[in-house]
Amino acid sequence: AVVSTQSTGNLRQLVLVITSFFQSTLHSMATFTKCELEQLFKEMDTNKNGKISVRELMAYLKSDKRKMDETKANNMFKAADLNKDGVLDFDEFCKMFNNAS
């Protein structure tokens, strides 16, 4: 899939925002293991359907008492949603972290 420069920038911004939320419980982004990403994915996937919606992402970010503009979060989420089905599956979630390094 072709990703525009703007989408890549938004994706990197999303990863940086998400990473800042997880630094207290996980190491640095460079040391995320598949097991750690699976744990994080399961925490965010509140309805346990194997996918993360933008609402689940926003709820997770808000649960940490930090705010993020919903429009900005939606735009960055769309950039991470590589197959454009409106949700992030585990592979897209992992690629989001791998592409930011």
C-alpha cells in the first residue's frame, strides 16, 4: 500500500502520543516485544473482538487522564488503518510501532 508523506507523519505522531502513555508500564518503544504489544492490544480492545476502534483508542487514552483532540486522533487513526476497514487489527497495530522507528 502507498502511504503519503502526510499519513506517515500522522502515523509517527500517533505512535509518539501512544508511546508517551505507555512509558510508565512498558519500556521504551524500541524494546516492545510481541508479548507486550499483545498485552497492550488486549487492554485497548475492550469489546474483545480482536480489533481496536478509534473509540476504544480514545477511551484508553482518556483513561490515563490525558487529553487528545478527537479530530487529530481520528486522522492519525485513519493513517494507521492500512486496509481502511475502520479498525486496527493486531498486524496494523504492530506495524504502527515498527514504522515509527
